[in-house]
Amino acid sequence: MQCEICGKNTYKTVYVTLDGAILTVCEDCSKYGDIVEEKSLHEVKPKKKTYESKSNVKAKLEETVERVFELKPDYFKIIKSEREKRKLTQEELAKLLKEKPSVISKIETGRFEPEENLIRKLEKFFNIKLMESIELMASKPSSKSSELTLGEVVNLKKKKS
């Protein structure tokens, strides 16, 4: 079976409760929740199945799409090109944006990824888009299985911030 936290395939799994959810996890990840005995799992009465209209299902599916904005991979080329189009030096651009010339230099060589406020300044100044939208589905298939594990969600959140 596959651990629902780290995604590792393991022959021995344990049931744990974590924030009110019952998860099947490997022995290593069992430390993150309270272990539940299999006997108590069968005591829970199943809920009555309810069927939803297609429009409700579609609306819920649309809610699972999350838009994430990421800096374009060639951001540094775009910035340098726009600066050169306007015949500005790095020092002049830095002065106009109230930044250090060394920051502009590092950005244009790709050695420095600007923070969001500087990205917004550059986008506004040059009237360009440096961020691109990426849609993440809550049920995005991973290479290991057809569902995200909690470990993958944590990694996605870490990458965002």
C-alpha cells in the first residue's frame, strides 16, 4: 500500500487520525497522528449516499482548481530586453525604480530572483507581464499515484512561499 502522507510504497501500513481525518500511513509517518485500531474503524457507520446534479459537481470541480503565479523562466531576458529598448543603463533603471544598480545587474544575469514587490514595479514600469498563471488541480496526478499525498501538498506550499 501507499502512505498517504509521504507517498512511499510499503507492505505494512497503520491507520492514524490527523486533524479529524483517518489516513493510511507508513510506520515512519505514524508519528504525525494518533494510531487507530482497525476494530474501531468498522464501528463508524457509513453516511447515506447522496447524488448531486451535474452543475453542482462541475461547480465543486472548478473550486478545486487553484491558480498559482510563478515568475517566467526567462524573466531576466525580458527585463534586459525592455531596458535596452528604452535605451536605459542599469544604473538609470535602478534609480527610476529606487533600487540598487547591483540588484538590477543580478536580475538581468539571472543570478537573483526578484521579490514580488520588485516584480510588480518592473511590470508596471515596462508594461509587461513577468508572472505566469499555473493551474493546480487538487486531484493532480503524481508520478506515484492518481492523487496528491499530504507530503506533496506541503512541498507545493513550500515552493509557493
